[in-house]
Amino acid sequence: MGTGNNCPIGIFDSGVGGLSVFKEIINILPCESIIYFADSAHAPFGEKTPDEIFNLSKKIVDFLLEKKVKLIVVACNTATSHAIRKLRNQYVIPFVGMEPAVKPAALETKTGHIGVLATAGTFKGKHFTETTKTYAKGVQVYTQVGKGLVEAVEKGQFDLPETKKLLQQYINPMIEQNIDHLVLGCTHYPFLCQQIKEVIGKQNIKIINPAEPVARQARNLLFRYDLEDDCETLPRYEFYTTGKQQVIKDLIEQIDVSKEQKIKISEIKPL
């Protein structure tokens, strides 16, 4: 574990989707330095076996620990589902995982119908099953695997007709079932929010972004373990990707990062 409060926070995802979590973390923790790892070469994790997901996650955690991070955010629903319990057992560093945001949707629904768009790996994981069983009693939960959406975000293909067609194909049947909340169960999907809103149109459906509560939990853990940065130096943001750095550059431009901010993006070989 890092030895001082100015050590960075580590964040990782199967690709660039976790930048939606990075965005929320820098909003509420503006003093913190961050090291982000995008394992785009292996995206999406949702189509891999639990053992493969754990082994990939463990290699990334070891990489981040070499960079002296003080807390690790698993900004991937699939890795949270299949790896975080084992990671917590093997390492002493605090971990924050993604929670399927079924709970707020189930508590707030007026129609009793909610939709969840996620990867196959998330739906197969214990996290999703347990959360749904606990909080969505008496609520009809419609699940849809967003096949192809992670790849579209990884390639920066937000506005392609094919991407919009996929979203229509996935969301329209849920709209027909009278959902009033749509849970985005993958960190890549918030980057398609504008396109999702276009599909929803004038329907009164609330889109739930899972990144915000994760950022709040990261802040809570920093304070609990007395790990927060003292704000005496400008934070630094480092990004490592096993894919193309241009995709990260393009997405960072959509995030409100100060122009004076120190940013370093590196392409590296798959671990």
C-alpha cells in the first residue's frame, strides 16, 4: 500500500468505460492523483470465464500496486462480480467495486417495471443476482445484454447508425414493457447517454448511471483510512491502455479536465 496521502488512486476497467467513473471521482475528489488502466486488448470481460476475469484483474492490480496506489476502484461490473471478493482476500489495499444500480431503480419505480442494460458477465455474476433478489421483490426487472455496445465505445463509434440501431433493438422492447427506470449496468454505457436519450424520446424514463455512488464510496474509504490527499500539489492523471491511446484522448476531451492538468497517456502491451 502507498506510504503517503499523495499516492494516487488506481482505477481499472476492461477498456475505456471506467472513464465514466474517473469523471465522477475527479468531480468529488479534485485533489487526488489517479492512475487509470484500460485493458482494451481483452475487452469485453463479459464474454470471458470467471477464472480468466480474475487472472486478468490480478495482473492489473499487481501493475497498479507497483505504481504505489493507495486504493483501487474496480470500474468494471463484470470484474466486480467475478473477481473482487478474491482480490479483497489476497490484498490488504482497499477496493471499491461497481454495484448494479438495481436498488435505487427498484425503490423509486412508480410503474413497478425497470430495465437493466448490461453485459452477459454482469448478469451471470452473484452481485446482480443477490441485489435483484434483495431489493427488487415485487418489481418486474427486464434484463438485456448490450452485445456490441462495449466494442462501439472502444472504437469511438457513438453516432454510427449501427450503434443507434443496437440501442433501439435493446431499449424499445423495455419501453414497451412500461419501464420508468433504465439501469446502465456497464461503465461503458454512460458514454452513450445522448444516444440512449434519443431512443427513449419523450418517455418518462430515468437513466441511472452507476458511476456516481462508486465515486462517493471511494471518497468514504479515503476518509475512513485517512488516505486523502492534502491538496498541496496539483494532481496528476496517468492512463495506461492495451488498446489505442487516441480513444482515451477523445473521451478525456468530453470530460471536464482542466487544461493545466498534467496528463500522461501510454500504450502498453497486454499484461
